[in-house]
Amino acid sequence: MTDSREDELLEIDMKLLNLMDDRIQKGRVARDDVNETAYIQKLTANYDGTVPKEFVEKLIRSLFNESGKDCGTGQRMLYSREFKSSDTIVEVNGHEIGGQETMNIFGPCAVESYSQTAEVAAMLKEKGLGIIRGGAYKPRTSPYDFQGLGKEGLKILSRIGEEYGLAVISEITAPGHVELARPHLDIFQIGARNMQNFELLKAVGRSSTPVLLKRGMSATVEEFLYAAEYILAEGNPRVILCERGIRTYEKSTRNTLDISAVPLLKQATHLPVMVDVTHSTGRKEIMAECAKAALAAGADGIMAEVHPAPDVALSDRKQQMSFAEFDDFYTNLP
């Protein structure tokens, strides 16, 4: 081979390599084998060059495989600090989660009625708080327990948000809830039981509504981050992580609050990290201390439940704070 011929081939091959690199970077999406197959079939049907179509298919599948890799280091994962070094701030109705100021989320476990939710909203508004939580859909361990008001609960939350000037967050439990809940909620919550409901994760990922993702009760930190990646990979960057306790052999608390997860998550990801001290402990008398520990560990905010009359609440009676208990709790937060 002459030098000129070799130089010519080198130039062409370098262009090919640069194009492949560009293709891999731009083609980085959540894996969908059905779409990939349809894409390859369309490509080979329209290709009339001399390269065998079997080779074209093998090449394109290799490019898809490369675009989906994380190289085992997290360098190309959308949640990672390597992808985005600066902290992500999720703005919700003028409130920043992940910014310089702590942003807390409080409210009843479940929306039971307009009047009950309005009482909580009025109290939160009086304290200068900007976000209220409340369950419209309640995935319960027992099928005979209160399951929430569903769509009616969403309407109540939407009305409360408008009347009291509060941003509203509530859990959705199925992909079909996304469009149903979108007009009523400012933040979608994905609960611990649905952390690996991948179709739901993809569905909220295709929306532009902020998503608060709770860690599964048996999930590792890595599994938690991969669940967040499902949302990010679909195009929604407005993701908030929430540590809510994990299941261990310890019986003195409802779950075990994994404080170590907070600094580990803050190191690994640019996403905001909150801590739910209600579900992680299940014990009102230690929630303030656990909240302080979470904030000291670097949490961007605290979640907790408060109810006008916990003794007659339709769910989680023992762990929801009364207004008096909440006042003491909130006053003692840093």
C-alpha cells in the first residue's frame, strides 16, 4: 500500500470513528429493544449500498450497546457527578429544592377530606412553608386498609394548592395516573413500593413535572440511583431523591433510617436528597433528632407527616404528628 493510499484510508477511518463517537453520545437513551429493532429494519430497508445488510445490522446494534453502557464507573450515568458536577436545583412554584436554603415538605399521610387537608394547609401557610404533601392513592400492605380517595383526593389537593398558595405533592402508582394527575399536582411522588416499577418511572420521565423518588425499603443505594436513571433517561431532569428508611432486623423503629445514604448520595449524584423521618422511624418522639441528623449529613430537606387529629386518622395514626407535636418538631429544626 502506498503512503498516499494509507493516508487517504486513515483520513476516512478517522472520520468514521469520530462519527461513531458522536453517534454513541447522541444516541444515549434508555434501552428499548422493540424500538431498536424497528429502527434497524427501517435503516436497512432504506440502505442500498454495497455493505451487506447483516453487517449493517451488527454495526448498529453494537452502537446501541455502546450508547447504553456506563463503563462500570458511573461516568456516563445521567445522575452522576461526572455527567453534571454542579448541584441540580428543582424549582417548584418559586421554591427551590436543592438550593442554598432547606426546603421541607409536610402534610397528612392521606387526603381524607377537604376540611382535614385545609386545616393542615392553613397551619403550614401560617408557618411560612410552601409545599404540602398528601396521599390520594394509598398503596397499603393490607388490601382492606384505606386506599385513598383517588381522583377526588387529587381534586382536593389541587383546590388546596390554589386557595392557600402551596405547591402540592402526592403519590401516583400507575403509568395511567400521569395524565390524570398532571393538572392537579406540582410534584409526582413515586413511593418506596414502586421504586422499581419501571413502566411508571418511564412514564413520569416522559413528563416535565418534578418527581420525588423514594428509596425502596430493600433497595441498595446503587439500585436507588438506577431507578432515578430511568426517569432521567426519558428526558425529565427534575428528580428529587428521598431516603425513607430500609428494612433491617431492628424492630424498635418502623424502618431503619440509613443516614449514611445521605452523604453517599450527595457524593454520587447532583440530584437533591431529602429524608422522610416519618416512615423511616415510625416514632414521633425521635423524629426531631433524626431530622437534625439528616440535615447535618447534608440532606436538602425533610419530609414528615402531620394531621389535625392523628388518633382518628384513616392511616398511619401512630406516626403522624398532631399540630402541637409538629410545632415542637418544627421549632427545633435548624
